[in-house]
Amino acid sequence: MTEAMTNGRTTLAADDGRAGVLGPYGSRLLHGWYATGGPAGLDEHLGRYGPPPLPRTTDAADRLIRAVEDAGLTGRGGAAFPTGRKLRTVAAGRGTAVVVANGMESEPASRKDETLLDLAPHLVLDGAALAAAAVGADVAHLCLPRTRQDQTDALREAVGERQRAGTDPFPVQVHELPHHYVSSEETSLVRWLNGGDARPLATPPRPFEKGVGRRPTLIDNVETLAHLALIARYGPGWFRGAGRPDAAGTTLVTLSGALRTPGVYEVPMGRPLGEVLDVAGGAAEPLAAVLLGGFFGSWLPVGQALHVPFAKQDLASLGAGPGAGVIVALPARACGLAEAARVVGYLAAQSARQCGPCRLGLPAVAADFADLAWGNPTPELVRRLEGRTGLLAGRGACRHPDGASRFAATALRVFADDVRHHLSRGPCAAAGHEPVLPVPATPVPADREWR
């Protein structure tokens, strides 16, 4: 179990606000855990859900894809791309397809995928098998970070159980990849599975065109695949029983920061952020801001954040997005500039170092942010930082500079009062306090392992 689970802090939020009572099938993704208090082996899983309803004909595969389209399922890994559209595109590609389940979860502030894989592994493996059948794949890969050895061993055992039982037409291949921030990017997975480094590739072509083995490749987050497995059994109408018409279903979120019971929760899409924070007991102290989407995400002032619905369309109007379901409540006692400086420094150290924005631009922004947070900043430094941040987006070989620049730019805007304080009086006392955001303590060295 994850730390949040062993501390007894992980729960699910139900559609009516009561834990464990969401829809006619109970709490959706982790219903089995609610029923027993532990992860299910294959026999228990099959006893609860039955075997995955694998489509055996082209028409049946098309019906499954149409059900996912009608359900309105979007990716839960960050981009929120329509899953049915991705399935249909890969199914129409030239050549036999490949499926990749992305369980890397390189975002330090996220624990949702780790929790799901711990507690409902067979639901994820069902989804991988169903997706493979839908797109006509003959192989499926599950990518995990090699830092979670116990979980990898458990998933290999789960795959073995399914192979012995004949549950799937072919076993899912479990892989252990280097665990760096950019290694969870979809083209990093393709590059690694093709025998290269776990670093992003410049695109095009996109993986759905030419991915693993230059074949059409479907890459989906493990939570997305678990939702697919339930849609295949219960239908799109059931899935739409939670959420709202333009933001359907539920999603796993990792809630942390100044909350009474931080952890991993399942919430309906489209709920106001204030209500989402309430499922974690609400604020434990006065808040200054909310970080949405993790280290590639956006800061929002707390007064603006609490009323906005947690849905892609609503958050986009504020320059934010749900991302991978990371929500961090920053207490008013913290220094937002110091929190941001630690993250930007981490992102600069975690780049793939394949292009100018990552080799030169991010380290320069990180150095400026550190001076702003803990040094003797000047107005010239702030203007330089704003200019450098604005130059990063859209210029890299991958999206790493884009995410880092968005995080930095929103920090400068939301913590403008802190900027003025640091310019006029020097670093505030809070800049030296213990961090709120879970930034890994030691950045990986430049010669780190990629293979």
C-alpha cells in the first residue's frame, strides 16, 4: 500500500458526499477494496466482475470503442484527450497495433496511479486487455518505475495468475523503467520500448501513427484503462451517472498540503474545487493558493480556485487544467516564491538535456527564481525572469520547458505580493520554513541512467 493508505487517510468521495456509495456498483475504481479492505486476487476479482468482456469480432470491437466514445471518457494522465477517439485512431492505423499502459507516475505530488495499481491491479489489466482487443493489438506493455520494486513484483504475479487462468489472449509484459520526471512522457516510453533511452522524442510522428516497433501504438494512463474496463461491463450510461455531461465520470485525485486528511480520493468530475478539498476534510488552516496539476500545473489564488469546477473546460478559462489530478493546498504561512523556486530547480535538474531550453533556459530560470526567493533580488532580476520564462514555451524538443514555464509564470503572477515584499525587504521569514510541496530532496545528477 502507499503511504497515504497505510496512514489510513485514503478514501473515496461518493456522488452524494458519502464514502463508498457512488452509483449502483459502489465506489467505482476501488469498489473491491471497499468491499474487503484489501487488494483482490484474480479469483476474487473474477467473482466480483466476471471475466473481461473481450470483443471477438471487428463489429464487437467497434461497439466497445463506440461505448467509450459515448461515455465521454478522457485520459486521466494529464492531457485529458478523448479516449474513444484515440482508440479509433489506433484501430484504423496501418499494421498490427501495440498497447502501452502508463503507470510511471513521475509527478512527485501524485500518488493516484500507485494506489490504484496496489488496490485494483486486475481492473487495470482488464483495461489493457480490452483496449488491445479493441484496437487489434497483439501485445500490451505495462510501464512502471523501477523505484517501486514491490509493486512491480506484485503486478508480475497478477499477470502470471491471468496467464495460468487463460484470462487474456496474451500476457501483459511488465517493464521497469528509469524513474525521471520526463520518463513518463509517452514518447519516452516508446523510445525505451524500442531499445533506446527513456527520454522524450521530437514529434511527429506521434505514437498512434508509428510507435513501438513503428506500429500504431495506444498509450493510456492506468487509471484511464481501469475506467475503460468498467465501461465495457456497465456501459456509457452508467459511467455518465457521475460527473456532468461535458465532464463525465469520476477521477482519482491526490490531495495534499494544508488539508485535514490528505490522500488519494475518487471524486465526480465537475465538482467545485472547494467541494473537492472538503472530501479531504477541508483546509486545516488559512490558505493562500491552490496548485492544480502538479509541477507542470498552474497556481490559482484561493479565492478564485474554490468556486471553479474541477473540469478541463472550466479550468482552461483560468489558464489551468486538471492534469493528473494533483491538487495542493498552500497555507498562507508559506512563501509561494520559495515553494516555486524549489520546484523549478527540480525541473531544471530533471530535464532530458536534449535542447537549448532545457540545457540553458531552465537552469537560468531556476537560478533567477532562487535569487528571488532567498537572495537579494532587484527589479532587473524580476524583469529578466519574466522574459526568460516567456521564451521557454514551444521551443523545446518536448513539452518539459512548456510545463516548467507555465508553473513559473503562474507563480510570479499569483505570488505578486511576495515578489514585492522580497524586492523591498528581502526574503521573508517563511522562505526558510519547511517545504509544503513534496520536492525530492536530491536532484538526479546530470550523468544519470536513462536506460
